[in-house]
Amino acid sequence: ATPPLPRDQAEVLRLAREIGFPVMLKASWGGGGRGMRIVEKEADLEEMVATARREAKAAFGNDEVYLEKLVRRARHIEVQLLGDAYGTLVHLFERDCTVQRRNQKVIERAPATFFTEEQREALCEEALKIGRAVNYLNAGTVEFLQDADTGKFYFIEVNPRIQVEHTVTEAVTGIDIVRAQIRIAEGARIGAPDSGVPEQKDIRLYGYAMQCRVTTEDPENNFIPDYGRITAYRSPAGFGIRLDAGTAYSGAIITRYYDSLLVKVTAWSPTPHETIARMHRALWEFRVRGVVTNLRFLDQLIMHPQFASAEYTTKFIDQTPELFRFPRKRDRATRLLNFIGDVIVNGNPEVKGRPRPARLTAPRLPKVPLGKPTPGTKQKLDELGPEKFANWMLEQRRVLLTDTTMRDAHQSLLATRFRTYDMKAIAPYYAQLLPDLFSVECWGGATFDVAMRFLGECPWERLHDFREAMPNLLLQMLLRSANGVGYTNYPDNVVQYFVQRAAESGIDLFRVFDSLNWVENMRVAIDAVRGTGKLCEAAICYTGNLSDPNEKKYDLKYYVELARQLKKAGAHILGIKDMAGLCQPRAAYTLVKALKEEVGMPVHFHTHDTSGIAAASVLAAIAAGADAVDGAMDAMSGLTSQPNLGSIVESLRYGERDTGINAENLRALSGYWEQVRHCYAAFESDLRSGASEVYVHGMPGGQFTNLREQARALGIDDARWPEVARAYAKVNELFGDIVKVTPTSKVVGDMALMMVTSGLTAEQVLDPNTEIAFPESVVSFFRGDLGQPYGGFPKALQKKVLKGAKPLSARPGEVLPPTDLEKARSEAESKTWREITDDELAAYLMYPKVFIDYMQRRLDYGRVSVLPTPLFFYGMEPGEEISFDIDRGKTLIVRFVATSEAYDDGTRTVFFELNGQPRSVKVPDRTHVAVKPPRRKADPGNPTHVGAPMPGTIATVAVTQGAKVARGDVLITI
């Protein structure tokens, strides 16, 4: 290195040439990596020296700079010295400070793991020579660079002070350097007990130590310091862990005006590998909430293979981009507290204005020990495969039963609002108590979008939970063929991808139907299911009235021919989907008997009890030879749901078609559902009895209650409901007497509501001279977006609705171009700001906007599906304490303490105790008008927003309004 550079530029150039370019330019009074830069060639020297002088003057109050040799692949090693006033100077061995970012130390280790004993002894002796040459007194550090390629050492400087990283030396030598510094300054002699420093021969190394500096710097934003209030702080502890901290505690305010260092953590162990493992554990035990930290970056760094082997240089961080690929932080407790706080302050909009349950208690599970469940139909399918499994069904004398409680029952009775929390809790008891059950219908239909849209849940996580909890039972879903689980037609490859994901995630039996019974629209879904090796149940949607000898359109010949086509298409099981409960007992017997005789496939009968006599239809179907039937647990049966499962079992007991199901176990499960249902009182419909009017309008069970809610929302009270029912029947007639099930039932419902609210008559709808703005769903239907109805469209009405547009005549999937799945993945990831899973891609393909909104909610509030249902819908009362699991073996105990008054910015602080520790969250009070509105923040989901990367003052603005900018252009300087 040179002495401080003179003002004579020619002399500066001479000194630089003496060393040889490139050179390192440093500020004499600098530190922490500041005031350093590389000068590559002579032409840059003058300007860079001038810049370095100005920077050094501003930062350190002294513009003195010097040059030293640049070692491109360097290791940074320093030796700790202690000297007393009596001429004794000792070393405490070396520290490895190589791991740096922009020449600022990040992690320090002692001793250097890549040194031989000869290298260690030689370097420490060199450090002692330098110290003796100046009669060094007190603590100091002699710093060297080692050329990683040649092994040669270069002296760079002496730091005449105790350094931040002294803790690692204390850990491996057992010497308190701070105490020693003070005692020596007081006159103590090295070697004497009162100095705390033994003679050189007695100073030994014990194990290995490492120090990490935990800072409030954001590694994902160029390490810009963060600031704010620490809302929660938890530090690690245990053998071999040391903490040096001051301002790190819950409630601490981190300002932008001081050092970003929160705490230094030092780990010690007998071996380098154990030291890394101990530090890894310590970093994971930290919990710092409210400000951004570098904890994840530190952990990535120490777990990198090159760190473990010490195959690094001072450029290791700068040249290793994978260190900055972080797993997404979860911060689960804080996010859930934000949600709970929001419900406490604002209420849950899902139950706003709805009846509150008379009592809110945690449902009690059956008192049955859970063990390994008895093998069931899942194992039978795995053993036989789908074709032989279908034959096995035909061979059974007993009636096979499907429970719909976890899908169609709550979809029909409670607006599809059952939460994963309640279903997941009882699922293992299904496996334990009902191993003879044929299947559990638990997924698909409306449950998919409602989970995301209204409950903030991931439907795929729900399915994974079910698969794990019920390993011995067939899991069944409802698939709307080309509509997937949506309300429109999708490209073929989207349906195929969705089916593949559902099969891999746990679905065993796909009930595939088309809303118009159009087999052409079902073929892609049927083929996709067959390709997964799972069971395909192709369902015929029942409509019309087979009991009526005057039925001309949907007669027995129609159903038999449809069944033959489905068999030829590759279905394993034939389903009868009586979605409105129109199939009367005589019709059920006639239909099932004909299908069994003519087609010879297993028949699975499904109906709804809207009329009040569906159980009779089920028994008639069984008498005619149905192989499997659907029902719901007692507490969730009847009305627009399915017939009572327990009653079906009891009515068949002792007969030749006895189900073999344990009725007592059924009642135990039903008792749980009875308790659960109380928590969903807000979603109960006003329907209290069977409704024979269903034979007039033919509404599906799920739509019957939902349409009444929609009518109320439009100001149509219960007294006018018969008008809606009559309009529904009339619309069906106008549209050609179509099959009505999602999504075609929605088309009819939308038109019926429009006619009632607008006072339109059937004559006006048909009149070509009456201008009508038809609902979009109606236009889509007549355009052929949902397929082709049996018997075709009413031509005159189709012409009026389409207003000259040309309708489709082909299957929609044939004209829809295949979706570019990777492009769709990129779109979703750009909107969610993270990589998405294959399951999440399938959700995005079905419901792009719903999925993005759900992901934002998940980002804000975390996995709310783990919250007990009363807490989710109604929050907590002061003093109330609730516990719940956020992971296996990880329980949160939350106690609600109090809520503050509203602040000027329109927020309130909600105070909790979380696992015994004080926690608080700020929640906007949406009923309070802010006196001091909050400052605008950039919305990550809005591409037109540009957020400032750091706080500061705007120095220059480089653009004007209306200017065109490209990625990477400078907008402002802060």
C-alpha cells in the first residue's frame, strides 16, 4: 500500500504504477466497506481519486485516501492482538472475515477452517511483528488479504479498536476481550489473573464459532434499510448461542437515522459443521415482525455448500445469485391476527345482516380412538383398476352408499359455506367408522369457487387434507364436463389439465355431466378421466316426467339412447343426476330398471329431497336394481339436500340389499354435523318444508335457495316468490324446455329475475319488435357457448337474442384455441408476485380474477382455513381465549385483550396475547371517517404504480407528464 496520497497528481500516478494496475483506492479514515473503489486503468485514476476524496470528506470528516494492491480473488483474514503497557503482546488467533458484501463484512468465523496449523502460526507471528514494531497497546486487529489462487498474504491495515466481530474470538478462546481491554488500560499485566488474559503459551483454541449480523435491511431490495415498529420479537437461545443486542424488543421503534443492526448472534460448537447447524437453528428461531430483516438471506448464505466448504472469496455474495432466491416468508401468526382483528373491528361481511347463531360452541367429535382404518373402496379400486371395479360393483348384492354432506348437502342447504376446518376435523372418523361407505362426495361443483371467493380457502389444500384423512374411501367430485368447475366452456387442454391435477391430488371418482346432456360436450372430460386411471361416472341429468304418459321429449327412449352413447364413450359407471328432485318413485323404478336391462352398467342414483318424497324415489331405484345411491347425514338431509342416509340404512336392514353400514356410527357422525350446522345459521334458508312446486318450475336443489336470496337482494320479497317461480317455468318453456343444471339453470334464473324486476311478459320476450337487453348469460346460451340443447334452439328467439350474430353449431371446445399453459402460468405469477404451483395454475385457468383476489387475501391474512368457524365468522369477545393449530405440532393460543379508540387515520389497534406474549395489530375501521387520510401506497398488483424503493427526498425528476418510458428508464432520483 501507499502512504496517504499527495495532492500532486503526477506523484499519485507514479505511486499507482509502482503497485501496478488495477489498484484499490481507500479512504484512510473509512470503515465498514465505505470509501472503497477499484481503479482498473490509468485513465480513470485522477477522476476517481477526486471523487473518493469528496466522499471521504463528507462521510468521515477527512479526505485522506491511499492506494493498495488489488487482489481479485481474495480471502480476508484478521488476527486479534492484545498488548499491555509492559511490552507483552499476544495474539488470540485469526478470524475469517471473507464473506462480505461490497467489502462490508456479513459473517465472521473463528478460526479459519481452511488454514493449516503452519499457515495459522506463520500469519499470527506476522501480526505480532507488526504490533511489536509500534509497541502496540490494548486491543487491535491486524488485517490481511490472502490470494486464493497463490496462497500469498498481503498486509492491509491495523484496526486500533475492538471490532464488531470480536465475539467469535471470545467464543473460541474463552477470553473476554472487552474486559481485558479495560483491565489492561487500568494497568493490568498480561499473564496475571486480574488481566483476564493468560500468557501466549496458555492461549488455546476451543472449537469453532460464527457470528451473523441481523439487520433491518431488505435483501430483496438491494439491502435498503427498513424502518418502523417491531410488532413482535423473539430471539433464539440454548447451548452454544450468544446474543449481543440493545434495541431489539417488541415495541421498539427502528428509525431511518441510525445503524440498521438489530442483534449479533454467535454460535459455537466443537466442529464447523455443527456450528453451521446451530446457527441455522438459531436463525430459524428468530421472530421479528413489523420490519424487514436479512434473516432469510443469512440462512441461505450459511446453508450454501460453498460456505460449508469455505470455498469462497470476498466476492462470494456478489457472484452467487442463488443466495437471493428466497422461500416466501409465511409470518402466519401475524397475518391471522390481522384477519381476527379485522373481524373484531369490522365484522365478517359474509354474515353481516344475517341471523347470528343462538349459541357458538366448539362441536364435539365422536369419542372414538383413531387408528389405522380398515381397507375400503379406495384400496379396492387400486387393486382392480376402474373396469374391474365396475364389474365388482355389479356383483354386490348390498346397496353401495355415497355421502354428500361435504359437497352437495351444504351446497344445497347452506350456500356452499362449509369450511375446511369443520370437514377436516371429522374426516378421519369417516375413515374409521364407515369403511364400508362407497364414496364421499367432497369436492367440485360450486365448492371450488366458493372456497376461494367467499371463504378465503384453497380448494386444493382442502382436497389434499381429505385425501390424507380418508385414505381408505373413494373421494368423489362433480365435474361439469367442458365447464370444468366453472360456468363457461374451456379449451379442451384446460379441462384435461384440471382433471389430471384433480386425479393426482386425490380424486378417485369423477361424476361427469353436461348441463344439456350433450354427449359431444362430455367426451373430452370422459377421455381425460380415463387417462388418469380413475373412475368415470357419466351422469344423465334427469328432467321432464317419465311418470307422465304424455311426456314426448324426455321419454324412456331418450334416456336409454343417451346411456348407450355414454357407455360407448367410455364411462365406467352410469349416473342418474336428478338435480331438482323431479324423479318420482314410479319414474325412478322405470328408469333404473330400463337402464340396467338395456345398458348393463353399474347405476348410481342421485336426487334431491325438495319435493319431500325423494327417499321413496331412492328406495324405488334400489328395488329396480340401482347399484349405488346418494344420501346425506341425518343432520344435513332433507329439503333441497339429499334424502336421509341413516333412514335409508335402517329401511334396508335385514333385507337382501342391506347396506352393511353401521347405523350407530352414522348417528355418531350425524351428531357432529348437527352441532356444526348451528355455526352456519346465517346461511340457512327460510325453506322449512318440502315444496311440491318443484314439479312446476324444476329448479335444481342448490339453485332453489340461492335464487330466493338473489330475489331478496333485488327487492323481491317472499310474497312475490311465486312470481319468480312462475317466470322460471315460463322461461324454460320459452327456451325450448331445456335441461336445467349449472350453468344452464343460471341462464334460466337470470332471465326469470329480469322478467320479474322489469315487468316483462312472455309475449314481450318473443315479440321481435320489443327491444330487450338480455342478460349476458342468456346471450351466451343462445350463441351456443354452453353447447347444443336436445331438440335445438327456438329459432325466432335465438335470432332476437343474438341480434344478427352467428351462433355456434360445433362443440365450443373445438373452436376455442388451446390455452398456452406456460403463458398463463407467467401471467398468474406476474399478478401474484411469486411462483405458483400446478394446482394453483389449474385454479387460475378456471377462475382468473377469483384466484388473483384470493391470492391477495391469502397474502394479507394467511391460511384462514385453520381458524375455528365461530372465530372466522364472528371474531372474539374481550378476555376470550382460543387455541388452534397452524401446522402439525404448532398451536397458537390467542387471547383478545382490548381495542383502542379510532385514530385520526381511521385505524384502531387491537391488542392480543399470543402464546402468552403481548401482540397488537392496526386495523382500518371502515365505519370511521379518517381525519388524517393515510398516504397513498403503490399497489403491487397495479402495473401503472411505481413505488419508491426507499424513504428520502426527491432530488431530481427526469420525466414529465405524457412522456413515454421504457423498463429501466430513470424516473426520479432520491
